[in-house]
Amino acid sequence: MMAKQLSVFIENRQGRLHEVLSVLKKNDVNILSLSLADTTEYGLLRLIVNNPEKGKEKLAEDGFSTMLTDVLVVKIAHKVGSLQVFLDLLSQNSISIEYMYGLSVDGDDAYVVLKASNLDKVAKILVDNGIDTLSDEQLFGICK
């Protein structure tokens, strides 16, 4: 149910994102989704990839500060209000969202990558309410 997110801390300077993506490309690590947040000094790149352990290892070898984080990849119907219904469910269960970003997948559904205050509790809420998530194995199949 949980998926691994690869996070990379990068200096906020021209070309640094290109360097990260070049390392991943050179090592056949495919990106399914990414989010980049920045401050004046550095950026935090969050990635869902087909091989997070390999991505972490290869980026570390090139001097990048990286880490793996458990996240949930949640299936949301492509219908008006679907995301709001999902967020209402979390709110009713006192779940605080740390961050969330979209994940592109072909098909009739959308997915969001979610990091929340208590992922185990969120996972149980999702199962109890029939909401699907993608595991690492399912993500790897999509990334081929």
C-alpha cells in the first residue's frame, strides 16, 4: 500500500535540476511524477520513480543529498469534487496533510501522492472506505 518517494536536496542554482535528471537518465531510473519546491537557497525535489533505491544510490554517488520517504499514492476519480470528498474524509479523521502533488497515469483516474501526519491511519481509512492506492510494484509496472 505504501510507496517510496525519492527526495533530493539541491542548491537553487541554474542547471542543478538538469544534473539530477541526467544522473537518473544515465542509470535508467524512470520518473513517473515530480514536485519541486524552492527557497532562496535550496530546492527540494520529490520524485516517484521506477527504482527509488537505485535512484538514491546513484544520486548519492554523484554527491546529492537524498532520502527515501513512505508516501501513499491515492486513486481519485476524474470527476468534479472527487478530491474534495477525499480531503473531507481525511479532515473528518483529524489527518493533517504535510504535502500532496499529482501523478500522471493514463486512464480514467487520477492519482495524488500524499504525505500525511499518520500514514498508517490514512491507509486504514482508505481501505475502510474502498479507496485504492498504488504500491511500489504497481508503480514500477506503470513506469516501464
